[in-house]
Amino acid sequence: MELAIANIQGMTAIAVGLILGMGALGTAIGFGLLGGRFLEGAARQPEMVPMLQVKMFIVAGLLDAVTMIGVGLALFFTFANPFMGALSV
């Protein structure tokens, strides 16, 4: 029984690490592409910079929101592990 608990906790720690790591990697790639495309658009049409900047910040907020959902899910698995409940039955 103790081995099963340790196994579940270990696998949960690995899953949480993957959730946070992949979320950070995806956000970093997304921000890189977003910033690059913004600079390309600003260089091509400087008069459109204010409109492009507003849209860039909206997309950046949505990009961060997806990562924060992943952080919330990782915290849920860390502190209220639903897989431990199946063990006590």
C-alpha cells in the first residue's frame, strides 16, 4: 500500500513538472512569434502601430491565460490529488 502511494505521488510530480514545463515552453514560443510578427507589421506599416499594439496585448493576455490554467491544474494535482482517493476504496 505504501508503495502504491509513493508511486502515485511520484507520477503526479512528474505530470506536474511536464504540465508546467510544456506550458512555459509553449508560452515562450508563442511570445517569440507574437513579438516577431508585431515588429514585422510595425516595420511594414508604421502608421498601424497603435492598432497592432492593442491587438498584440490582447493576444498576449490570452496566451498567458492558457498558461495560468495549466498552473491551476498543476496546483490541483499537487495539493488535492484525485488519484489518491481511488486508493482508499
